[in-house]
Amino acid sequence: MSTNSNSIPSHATIYDFDVVVVGAGHAGTEAAAAAARLGARVALLTGNLDTVGQMSCNPAIGGVAKGQIVREIDALGGLMGQVIDETGIQFRLLNRRKGPAMHSPRAQADKKAYQQAIKTSIEYYPGISLIQELVEDLEVEDLPSGRIQAEESIVPPATEQTQPGFRKHRIRGVIVRGGACYRAPAVVLTTGTFLQAIMHTGEAKTAGGRAGEGTTQGISGALARLGIQLSRFKTGTPPRLNAKTIDFAATELQPGDDDPQPFSYLTESITQSQIPCYITYTNESVHALIRENLHRAPMYSGQINSTGPRYCPSIEDKVVRFADKDRHQLFLEPEGPRTAEIYVNGISTSLPRDVQDAILKLIPGLERAEIMRYGYAVEYDFSPPDQLLPNLETKLVEGLFLAGQINGTTGYEEAGSQGLLAGVNACLKIKGQEPLVLSRDAAYMGVLIDDLVTRGVDEPYRMFTSRAEYRLLLRQDNADRRLTRLGYELGLVDYDRFQRLEIKEREIGAAKAQLDAGRVDEASGTKYLRRSEVSWDEICGHIPELRSYSREVADQVLWDIRYEGYVNRQQLQVARQQRMSEKRIPLSFDFQAIRGLRNEAKQKLTKIRPLSLDQASRISGITPADIALVLAHLS
Ligand code: FAD
């Protein structure tokens, strides 16, 4: 039951905090840490202390666009970057041969060590109480009937108007199994794949959000009773194999980089030795076997109806959707140096066990492989994220924030970044301060959240570089230059980290001045360096003082100079967009009252409640003519 305070039993134990975070996965741990950095007293409640920061699926952090997000989390003082630097077993910078906007760091993790390191960081984090509790219900109180609470920070004043059906409740806390109550004016839900979750392997179905774990029942009901809609998605995971039963000689070796690059701006270098991965392939016989057994795959037998991640398809999906391909690449990824478990990236499946066994027998190197954990798919409830404001607070329940897979995303990095911003905003909310909403030109995190709250999702959302219109600005190498100052001003980032940035900026400035002053072939060093064939080492030959700068500083100088023209063009577009985003729309704005506005536009605008003209223009199906009418009405 969504309880209001008078139905809590009088004998219930009540604990008081500033912020309660539910779930200690990737979103929850970043949320708790961020809120604590801003000075909140945080209760981080999670169903099982042994799975804090657990990687449910692949033992890796980063990748294309995701690596950029990890760098942003780090630039704002988050956990993920430093922990993967400590526990990574193979580091690679993907897309090295492409331009810097596409460079994406990725690392295999020692999965158990990663999970333990996140847990230890949280245990010792000042301001966080990490407690094993299963949350079963939400406690809310009623707001005076139909009154819009003026979000002074988001909405201009004088917005307390009557608008039935909008924001009737305010969060008070959560109720855990056994009846105790954790109270706080802000609650962040980060329950991942656990809401009413069902796991499928062939015809077999079991309740649970992750192999070996249970499911969460109460929260879905509580959200639904508060008017928050839920929908279902599915995701899947591949089998894990025992390394001693794999013939690695029949596979291709995939080593890490010779010069592993850290994720965190605080890590000087990666010193641990790296472990190789291996590559093998499916073949026509595997595909034929899968086709013969499709009727036993839950996605095809009708046992699962929900949508899965299009860009991370199961092997049965790949065989059907890419029928002309005669093979698919599989990466054999060690789950750590102290375990024999090998994750088979590329063969996520919910086919029955006997089919999984039979498939492996047909794959080079895996003919005698023993499965230690069978692949499975999981179906779970999520809350369509267009029900959130840009600070990740639900539109219907004041003080209730959602982050991570519960918002219809997939991936640790997407979850971690939402967690961080939800934690920050929960804290800013209780302090009565302006929310932190990152713009699309400031961070991939900004793109992610804007996409979620403005467009919603119709399949599990993962980040791609193509989702960012300003990707030349949003590079993995400059996340600190984009975000750390802001983090410092907010109190999210400590002085040491900020000082490192200041020193780096000073060195970048000094190197640029030396390039301007230096002469090469009658031209300035700056002009000479603009030529695409000139390397940093070559320019150092002409201007030897430049040799004293670190690789990190040299890269910034090189890219700043070489991409200056493109960056300036993107900055102009940003400035145009900025003017639109300055046109604020009050939360209480009545789109229904705009004469001449199409009904479809009225419905969409009323549902999303954009907070600026710029956000309104990005809602799918909203035309420039609709925007002109809204602008006229606003004026
Ligand atoms: P989670 O990491 O799931 O953490 C949720 C936390 O909440 C857990 O600690 C849980 O114990 C806790 N919790 C839940 N309910 C309660 C409650 N009532 N009270 C207290 N605590 C609670 N991502 C990809 O990018 N690619 C993939 O291919 C992929 N495949 C996946 C396959 C499977 C089978 C699963 C389970 C996940 C997969 N993921 C994949 C998703 C990835 O694991 C998630 O995106 C990521 O873990 C989400 O982080 P989160 O913090 O939102 O949730």
C-alpha cells in the first residue's frame, strides 16, 4: 500500500535521514555518494549487502559513448572511474584510429574485485549508512488537493495554480520488510531489473531480477497506486564457461593496449598486469541449430512479450534479424584473474539449457566447454521516463527520484550517471537550491537525461555517440574541462581534483602561448600544428620547450588547435539553442488553453511538460508551427 503517515503502526521503528536511496547497484551507489558529497545524511538500503555494485552482465566498464560517460562521472567526483582503474584487467581505447570524438575507453573488470571495491568505498564513505533492507512500500503524504507545488528552482514564481491530476503527493520515506520506516524528504529509487522480475531459460521461468536472487514486489504496486505508469522490458545474458574446458589455441588472441589509459583523472597510471581476451565465431551449423529451436526460445514462443535492447540482441535475434550473415563474433572475456569463469560476449540467450550445451559443441574452441552458469533473459517493470522532470524527480510525487534501469535504460554507465545526478538533485531539492540539469552540449549525461525525459523510450535505452549532436565538444579527453569546475562550485568535487584541473588549464594556456610565439617555416607553431600530417613529436622538434608537457596536456593543445574551426561552429549552434532554452515554460503552463494548437501537440506537451522552448522543440511530433504558437502564448 502507498501509505500515508497515519497508517504506519505506532510501534514501527522510524529512522530519519536527509536522503534515502533504494538499491545499491550502479545507480544507487553513485546516487548515495553524490548526495553525501553534498553534505546529506544518506541511508543506502539494499536487499543484499553481498551484491553492492554487482555487474549483472558483462564484466566490463566503458565502451563507445559509455567510456565518455564514465569519464564524466569521474570528472564530477563519482566512483566508477577510480574503481575500474583499481580493478581493471584489460584496458583498451576503442576507435583509436578515428578522430578524438570517437575515442572511447573500455576495460575488462575483475568482476568480484570491482564489486568489493565499490562496496568498500561506500562502507567508508562519510555520510552514508549502508544497510541491508528490502524496501516494500513507499510512504507519502497528500498535498493540498490539486495544488501545484511551486518548484521555485525550476519554475518561475507564482505558479501555484489549480490543475487537477497533477502532483498530489509528497514522499515521506520508505517502509522495509518487517515494518520499519526510513523517513526522508527525498527518496531515490534505483531498483534495476528487480521490479516483478521473471527470468527465462527456455520453457523454465523463475521469479528473480538476477540469477540466484529474488524479486521486488511491493514497489511496483506502490508506484502504480500513486499514478505512475509502469511498463515491461527484457534483457538477457550469455552463458559463463569454465576456462579449463576451453581450447584457447583454436581462438584468436585479443590483447589489451600497451599503454593502458586510466578512466579517472586522478589515476596516474595503470600498473597491474593485463590479461588477454579471445575471439571465436559462430557458424552456419550453429545458426541452423538455433533456427530449429526457435520455437523453444521465450522471445519467439510468445512466453516473453516485452521489448529487449535492439543494439544488444540475443544470439537467436541475431540469427533471425541478420539471416544473411554466416558468422557472428564472440569475445571470450575472463571474469577475473582468480576465477575460471569466462563470459561469452555476443551469445546472450534464453534458449533452453540443452540447446545452449549443443550450440557450444559447434563453436571452435568451445567444443568441450562446460557451462558454469546458463544464459537467461529477465523481464522486469520499468517506469517510462517521460514521467520525470529533468532533475529526475517524478512529476507526480514530489521528492521521489528515479534513476538507472528503472527508467528504461540499460548499462552500468547509463545507470551510474543517472544515479549521480539524481543523488545531487535529491540533495539540492532538500536544500531548496537550483537543480543540476546538464545541457546537451555539456555532457553525454545531459543528452541521456534530456532524451529520457523529453522523448521517453520504446526499447531499453543505451548511449551511442550518434545520440549527441555536439560530439566534438563531448570528448572523453575533456570531461574534466567540461564538468569539474561546475562540480567544485556545487561541492561535489574536492579541492585536490579541482586544483589538478587548474594546473592542467594553466599548462594548456602556456603551451598554446609557446606555439603562438614559436616559428616553423615562417609560420607560427600554432598554424603549423593545424596541418593534419604534423604530429606533436614533430612540433616538439621545432619548439623544444614543448617537450616538457605531459601527453594529456599535449593532446588537449593539439585537438584544441586542430579542431578549432569545427568546435567554433558547434559553439555557434549551441548559442542558438541556448537562446531557445532561455525561454522558460512554467510547470503549470496550460497548453490546452492555446488556441489553434493541434490536439496531438496539446496532449504531448501536457504529458511531457517541457520546461523550456528548447526542450519542447525536441519532443517527437512537435513541429516548428507548434513551437511558434507556444512562444506567442508565452509572450
Ligand atoms: P542494478 O544494478 O540492477 O541494481 C539494483 C539494486 O537494487 C540491486 O542491488 C538490488 O539488490 C537492489 N534492490 C532491488 N529491489 C530492492 C528493494 N526492494 N529493496 C532494496 N534493494 C533493492 N546491461 C548492458 O549494458 N548490456 C547487457 O547486455 C545487459 N544485460 C543484462 C542481463 C541481465 C540478466 C541483467 C540482470 C542485466 C543486464 N544488463 C545489461 C543491465 C545492467 O546490469 C544494468 O543496466 C545495470 O546493472 C543497472 O544498474 P542499476 O543500478 O539501475 O540496477
